[in-house]
Amino acid sequence: MSKLKIAIQKSGRLNEKSVALLEECGLKFPNGGGKLITESSNFPVEILFLRDDDIPQYVEQNVAHIGIIGENVFLESQKQINIVEKLNFSGCRLSLAVPKETDYEGISFFNDKKVATSYPNILQNYFNENQIKATIEVISGSVEIAPGIGLADGICDIVSSGSTLLSNGLKEVEIVLKSQAVLVSSQNLDEEIQSILNKLLFRIRSVQKAKENKYILLNTQNNQLEKIIQILPGMNSPTILPLAKEGWSSLHSVISEEKFWEIIDELKEAGAEGILVVPIEKMIL
Ligand code: ATP
Ligand code: MG
């Protein structure tokens, strides 16, 4: 029987979360011990552990059927592969930065300047779109030191908190791209592989949905029920159960976590008590 081959990062910022996602999807497989290829004991997949930069090429050639990489690596690779799902982790941005004492007044600053980056394709496109003519110095790592040693006037690199920039005397001036981890797939999947992928995707989406949503329980006097139901942007009508205490009910519903923080005060004002918000492990739609 065929197996779906999944490429994930061997070590680095995407590794742990990629492994966790597959495990949350119920896949059991040996992890660690330095093996570069392993298979799941309970789902028809093989997992390849690779450097993230190599994954697009493996997927394009159908050596790996799918892979988990940052959108930044996907775009930079310019390979003929598809994004099938955004995964909502490892969010970061690719930004331009310049020495912090630079008088920066806008993107035209970069005309006739040198910019060091490991992302020449993305950066060249960005400069083209903004009609900037700059020289791109391609370096593969420690990009932040380039301005300090006179290699470049600025850099274009991955930023999350900005602390690495700061500690190297740089300031972020333009966001070139917002990135997150994505699931990419080959454009040449046969039917059997596609059907395994569909099963995995169904599980990934259930895990993702569960993370975005919370289960909410609260108590209220019956005469406030209508009002509280109006406040809850429920996906389904809520479950209402009578409490032992006369004239009171317990209301259960599913709510997006974001919305919960928006409406918590309204719920309290409307007389909700004993509010509990609990995580959902899987959500099957
Ligand atoms: P490899 O050895 O596999 O080539 P790498 O050093 O190129 O690894 P990492 O630093 O592990 O890559 O980053 C992998 C991906 O994680 C990046 O391409 C990006 O999408 C994301 N990422 C990078 N830096 C951060 C960060 N500071 N915060 C969040 N996500 C990040
Ligand atoms: Mg890499």
C-alpha cells in the first residue's frame, strides 16, 4: 500500500511544532534518535526529516508528497508546489532594517544602496514592485552583522520580536512579507496518495478548529437567558440545562476564543455567573 511522504524540518524553529501537529492528528511515530526517515505505526505515512530550505525541491520532485515550511521559504524557492493549508504557527515577518542612527524617510532610501539578505528572490520582487534599484548581497546567515562590518547599508531578514535587530544596532523600517508555517504539496499526487492526504487534512483542520474555539459554560437566571443567547455569537444554538437551583439554568456553547474576550464583560453585565471556558481537543465539522 502507498504511503504519504511528509517532509518536516529536522531541527530548528519549525521542528517541534510540526511534530506536535502530526501527533495531535493522532499519528504515532518514533521521533528523535537522529533518524532521517521514519514511519507511523497507525497511519500510512512516512516522515522525512530535512533542512527546511530543501523541502520545496523534494516536494516539487514528488520525492516528498507534502511538507511543512515557512511561507518565506515557499516563496523564496519559486518551486512549482501548492500551499494546501496555512497552519497558524511560527508567525514571523520578513523585514528591511537599517542601522538605528539612519535618517530613514521612506522606501526610496534603498535606491542605490546595498542590502544583505538570504531572501534575494522575495526582496528583488519587492524592490521591483516599489521601483527601487538596489544591489542585493546574498548571504546565508548572520545577516544582521552585514551593516556593522560595511558589507551593506541595510538588511532584509526574518523578525519576530525584533530583539535580535536591536542587539545588533538595527531598526526595522519596512515589512516585506508576513509569514507563517504552511503545508505545501506536490502538484503530481496520484489518487491513492491524494486520498491519504485528504484524510490527514481533515484531521489537521479538526485540530486547528479546536484550537481557535473554546467550550463555554455559564449559569444564569432563566429570565436573562434570551439576552445571553443574543450576546453569544454561537455557531449552533446553545445547550440549556436546568440547575438544581429553582429558576436558574446552565448554558453550554462553543465560541471562538477571540470573541470570548470581546464579550466577557457583556456576559457578566447580562447576569452570567460561574463562567467556565475550557479547551476543546478536537472539533469535527
Ligand atoms: P534549517 O537548518 O532547517 O535550514 P533554518 O536555520 O533555515 O533551519 P530556522 O531558524 O529554524 O531555519 O527557521 C525556520 C522557519 O521558522 C523560518 O523559515 C521561518 O518561517 C520561521 N521562523 C524563523 N525565525 C522565526 C522567529 N524568530 N519566530 C518565529 N518563526 C520564525
Ligand atoms: Mg534553512
